[in-house]
Amino acid sequence: MVNTEHPAVDRVREALAAHGVTPEIRWFDEATPTAQAAADAIGIELGQIANSLVFTLDGEPLLVLTSGAHRVDTAWLGQQLGGTIARASKETVKDATGQVIGGVAPLGHPAPVRTLVDVALAEYDEVWAAAGHAHTVFPTSYAELLRVTGGTPIAVEPPA
């Protein structure tokens, strides 16, 4: 039996509840640190995973919630935002979110983080996001994800 208590997960649960959302947080025996691993464990399409990726935009933390079926085109997205996007260090991720890579949730962070939400997630009625730990996920919707994160809807790669 996997331990179902963790401070980061508790903060995510509390942040969701503050927005009137109380999804069941699913715990896995094995870590699901990649979108594919999470999709396989849940039994859903890869695109339904809302990856929480932390970058920096001109040195400031930037959380990008992207469909598991997409890769963020950092050069293109940086141009759209008028700055330079770089991958955040693991220390920056931990400082900005209070969580570690592989389990970063869309919310439950020590302070607000500018958040962008991939418009491709709108294609699905249900999406799944990490809940603050690499062994956890929770179900949500695109609209709910925008609402609870205060995120900005945006394409994360150029149109095909």
C-alpha cells in the first residue's frame, strides 16, 4: 500500500478546495513522472495529461500546462510573449512550486506563478494533472484548470 499523505499533495488539495473543487486524488504504487507513464496508468489518451512544466521567462518562473501530446516550442512561445524562455533548474522548480519535477501540480504553490494553459487541452472533456507528487494525479477539465490556476489560454507551439 502506498502512503497517501504528503505535504505538497495536502497543499494542492487545500488549493483546490479553496476554489470549491474536491476531486479524488489518485495515488499510484509506482511514480508516473512522464505524461506517457501517467496516461498509461490512468488508461487515457496522452493528450489528456496536463503536464506542468516550469520554465523561466526572462529569469522569472513560468508554469506552462501543456497537453501531454505536445512539446512546448520555447523559441516560438517566447516570441509570442515578447521574451526568452529557458528550462528552469530543479532548484527553481522547487522554489517556485514547492514541488519537485515529475509531480508538479498546476496549483498549491507557495506564491502565485504566472501560468499558461495549452489550448489543446480544451479538446478533452476530462484532463488529468499531477497533484504535487510523482505518484499522484487528479481529474479536472480545461475550463476548471483555467479557473483554479488563473491561467492564460495560449497555443504552446506554432499552428501546423
